[in-house]
Amino acid sequence: MPKAVITTQTGATVAIEGTQAEVTALLGLFEQGERDRLIPPETRSIQLAPKSKPTPMGLLAELIGSGFFSTPRELGSVRQALEEQGHFYPVTTLSPLMLRLVRRKELRRLKDRKRWTYVG
């Protein structure tokens, strides 16, 4: 009958006796436990993929979904709403994105006193 004697890092001695399969399985479990103890917990945890940076189009889609455009909004108020969330974009960046959303029929564009307003 196969036997194995293991000495742990703390100095404890463990004797294993059984069939070849049992001894091999227990040695595998013991080695796995030793590795888990030696590896720091922060590296043992499941590594999640880093979140991608939010895009201006994605942020505008969130505003649409939250009902921000239930009332007509000018481009400046859209820029201000994004700034309140911590995302700073010039109006010249937002203008073509808003036009793209209008062309996709996700928003409507209305002219109000020589200014465009957007409504969802």
C-alpha cells in the first residue's frame, strides 16, 4: 500500500496511507492548498477585465435612456449635464454626435429662436 509523509511549513508531519489513487489525490489537494496559502489573496481573486472608457455617444445614450430629453434641450444644457457627471466635452464635439442621433431617429431636432433644441 502506498504511503506518503508530508512536512508542512509549520513543522507538522502528516502521514498518508492508502491506494495509489487516494495518495495521489490527497497530495494534489495538499499541494493546491499550499499554493493557495503562498499566493496573496489579491492575486487569487478573479481578475475582471478593466472597464472601457465611456464614449461620448454612450454617455448621450444614457441621457436619452434616463429621460433627459423628455423636454427640449439645447446643446449647452447637454454639455452641462455631461459636465455634472464628470465628463467634459466641447460643444463642437457634441454637435455632430447629436446630429447623428437625430439621423438615427433616436432624437428629434427643433429650431427654437434660431437655436436647435433636441427632444426624445
